[in-house]
Amino acid sequence: MASFTLRRFSKPGMLRRIDRKHLIAFLEPHAAYFSARGVELPPVQQEDGLDYNALSHLLLTPDSTTPDDLAEALFYVNEVSTPEGFDSIQDEIAGTDIDVEIGENAAPADLAIQVWMADREIIEKVHAEQFFMNVRSFEYFKTKKNPLPDFLLPSEETLAALESDLDEWFSKKRRGKYSKVFVYPKEGHTWFLVRHGKPYAREAVIEAGESTSQYFRPEKFDVLAYNPVIGEIRMNAETKGEKELYRKKFGFHLFGDEEFFNERSRFDLEPLRQIGEDALLCDDVDGIEYVRLKEVQVFWGGAHKDVEIRRSEDIFASLRDRGVSLPGGGKIIKASFQIKFEGSKTPRSVILSSGNRAQFKRDGDAEVIERWLGLRGFIVGAGGASDE
């Protein structure tokens, strides 16, 4: 990791909130590095002698001599030292020996440091989970298998085999090895988070007054979610190659068949034309207060591949006022909805394409939105109300 910003290590006062013996134990493996930069780490048992001001400055000014494993440890601890991270870490260690050994007075960063030293994978998992809420676009793939095979959470051996196959592809595509797959069962779906590298990047930096370069491999998180009710997996990944990789390898390692997810799921926007405003009903979906249609795109084709775009604050209300309806010809290829969720001050937009792509403002909205889409007939083969 070439560079990092330690917001929560910006003040000596923050460092003092970490139990002194835990902080020194965390940093001690790199005592020679700290000493070379003018900060001496006292013995753990010594009551004083730690210069918090100098340590804070050093942590905020990493250079080319900063050990990679120290930079990585500081990055992860810093990222999860938040109120949300504090609760997530406690959920992960609940009922374990680690939970028993940590005192009740541990502050967020203190807890993160102790858990990192005991089992760094817990911190990595908590950090990775934070990326779920940032995902805004998914593509959907499903299986034709009928009946659907039972789905079991993958074992450690299965995940290791999956990671090995992913590593081979990433390495060939110059993205480095050492991918990691995290598994999160929640709300009827099983979520998978794939951490991997991106192609090398170059960043210009100033060292000792001279311009130089640092090369590093950026980190990337891809998100997938499997719905066992309809045999569908949705994924957010950057490239076509990555999506095809996940389609095949997750199918193979979860179900023994690279072509298990061999059909692109399809969204059908014709209910907007067939049943009109009733396609926006949501009284039977917990969590949604109302839905409005904001925009539709109709593909007319022809020699010039015409696309007609209609946009309004409320399209159906506007059509009603003018005594007209949506055009009867052409194909509706995209629609933008405004959805007001319970407990939210403002509505959020959802964009649906007639292929297999959906865009959400928040990934946490996906489960509720998909339920509504299925009940209104926008998802082909979803089964509507029978999916209870």
C-alpha cells in the first residue's frame, strides 16, 4: 500500500485513547523503523516514555521506508475505528476467546488493534463489509435448472479453490494474485465480496525536495449476491471479463457447473404500458411509501436508431392531466423511478434497463426494490407474490 490517510491518527489525543501497552505491542515489531525516524518505543512495562506528539507526526507522514505490513495494519485499524466498525467487530468476536480477553473499557481503535493482533482476518472482514453500502449498479444472471438445487454455504476448502481460480485469472490479466472472498449470509440472500488488485498505478510524489514516482496496486472490491429462491446471482464488477469470470467460477464452485448461471436475467418494462399507473402500486411491500415514474426511454429503431425520452416530476400524473397515455409503439428500454422509503426524508432514484441492469442509490435498498419489481411483473420469471 503506497499511501494512506490516517484520519483517526491525526491527533495525539486520539492515540492516548488506546491502551498504552496494546499500542506499543502493536507497533513494536517495527521498532527499528520508528527508531530510524526518531521515535523510540519504550518497553511495554514502562509507565511513560512514549512521545505521542512525535508518534502522531510520524504516522501522518509515511515515506518510502515505511514497512508495507505496518502500512497495511495501520490502514485497516484506522478504517474500522468508527462507531459502526466498533459494533461490527464486537458482533464478529461475540462468544469467542478474543471477546473474553478484551476489557470492557476498550475504545474503538483500542478494540481494533487488539483484534487485529489476535486475528487480522476479522478486521479485514469488517472492513470489507463496509463496501456493500457503496454499490449502486448490478447485473443479473440466473440458472435454467429446474428444480433448483439446494444451496449450502461454501466451506473453507471451496472458498480456497474458488480463490485459486480467481487468482489465476487476475494474475494473467496483470492484476496480481491473492484475491480474497468474504461470505455474508443476510436477509435471505448470500452475499460475496471479492477483494482483488487492479492494474499497477503510478503516482508522482515529492521526497527530499525531489520529484519521484511510487508504483502500487490499487485495491478493488466486487460484490455478488445469490438469491436461492429464484436461482439468480447479481454482481457489481468493473469489466466484462470480471463479470464473465464470476459467472463461471461461482457457478462451478457453488454448483459444480461453469454454465450454471447461463442466462442473463431480464427486466421487462412493459407493465408500465400494460397496466399503467397500477404498475407503481406498493401497498403490499413493507418499507416503501410510494413510487413515481420520472423518466422513460422508448426505442423506435429505424435507420437512425431513434430513442424518445420522456421526463417529468410524475409522468403518470402528467399523462392523466393531459388525457393521454404512454406511446403504444416502440420498446421501453429504460425507466427511472423515484421511490420514497419508510424512515427516509427524501425519495431515492432507481434506474431499470430492459436487459439485466439495475442501478440503486444504496445497495441496502436492493432487497425491498427487488420484491416490489417482482410483484409488479418487472422481473421475468420472478414468480410475483408466490415468492413468499
